[in-house]
Amino acid sequence: MRSSTESASLDAELLKRRRILPLHKVAELTSLSEDTLKRNHPDKIKRLSSRRLGMSVADALAIGQEVA
């Protein structure tokens, strides 16, 4: 059984990964341009407002990792 500290730490990590970053921050994190992100990963992009686009931290980290 998990202790309350471990559970709180796990919950905090999950919340961090679910957070939505603006697309320009995702571009910095992944070193891909915003256009490349829009073209190759439209399924992961979320519309934050009529002009703003974003992506979850978990999706951005998954894009940044190489697949072996």
C-alpha cells in the first residue's frame, strides 16, 4: 500500500503532465517549429481560444523522445 506522501507525489506528477503549454513553449521544448507541430501532430494540439493553441506536457515530452 502506498503512503500518503508517495500518493501525493504521484498525483502532483500526473497533474504536471496534464498541464497545457502554449504551442510556442512546446516548440522550444521539442526544438520543432510551430508549423511542424501543427503539420505532424494535429491530433495532440488543443485550441485554447480562437487564436491560441496548446499541447499537454505529456504529449510534448512524447514527441521529444526518439523511438528506437
